[in-house]
Amino acid sequence: SGALITILFRESISSLQFIVTAQSGSFIEICKSLTWPMRLVLPTFGGILAGIILLCSNRFSPDTISNYMEAIVTNNGEIPIQRSLTRSLSSLITIVSGSSIGREGMMVHLSALAASLIGRCTPFSSKHLRLLAACGAAAGISSVYNAPIAGAFFITEIVFGRIFMENFGPVILASTVANITMRGL
């Protein structure tokens, strides 16, 4: 799921950039062709719109955990759906409008969310749901950064505090499969 989420998010960015600027490709090249007023208006408008989305999200669910790592560790792998999707929409708008927040973090977050949702639809225990969400995050890191082993080590260390082979095996497997899938796609 990490590879597919990464591709969908990247394609969403490209499609929205084309809708907004009537151009596609490198955002630097797109900005070079824009007028000076548009170079100022586009990021400003995007930032305002993204901020409004986040404010509305905070108003409707103020106490929800918003960081996928925190949700995996403290919330037993249950990543909040509404908060994650509104943060993703806000990030998408921010990136499309030219601000430099980085697209990678949200792709990893969405991969962890997808794994968490799959786990919630099945009768997994909280221990296994946490492991599945960690596998999704590792798959996202592998897909985004092309670093399956480093992603597996990073997630295993952060989520579980130390590396246990019973946890590391599924995480490295998810990370490797995501990397192979991304290369294939």
C-alpha cells in the first residue's frame, strides 16, 4: 500500500499543479514562467487555504493525535482518519501552491494510515495492529526514500524502542515489498 499511496499522492500533486498553473513538471520551471504577482499570490493563497483547513480540523477534533508515530506508539496503531485526511489535504494544497514543506512526510503518514485502516477492518489485537501500522510506515519510508533497510530500522527503533526479531521481520518484509513495488511501478 505504501508504494500505491506514494504514487497517488505524487500524481495528485501533478494534476493539481496542472489545474492551477496550466503547466506540469518541475515546480521551479513552472514558477519561472509565472508572473511576479502570481509568484507571490499562489503560495500566499495556498497557505491561507491550508491554514483554514487545519483550523477547521482542529475545531472538529481538537484532542485527536495527529502524528502517525505518536499514534502508533500511544494509540496502539489506531491512526485517526479524519485528522490524517485533513492534514493530507492541507499538505497537498501547500505543496501545490509552491511552499516547501516536503511531500515525503505526508506520504509516509498516509501509508501508515492505510495499514492502520486495514488492521481495524480485521480482528487484529492491539499489539498486531500496532505492528501493522508500523509496517505501513516502513513501507511508506521505503517507497518515498528508496531505503527499505534504513526505513525498517528507523520505524522499528522508534515504534518499539528496540529491535526485536519478531517485530523486525514483518517490518523489513513490508519495507522491501514496497520498495520492489515502487521500482516496478
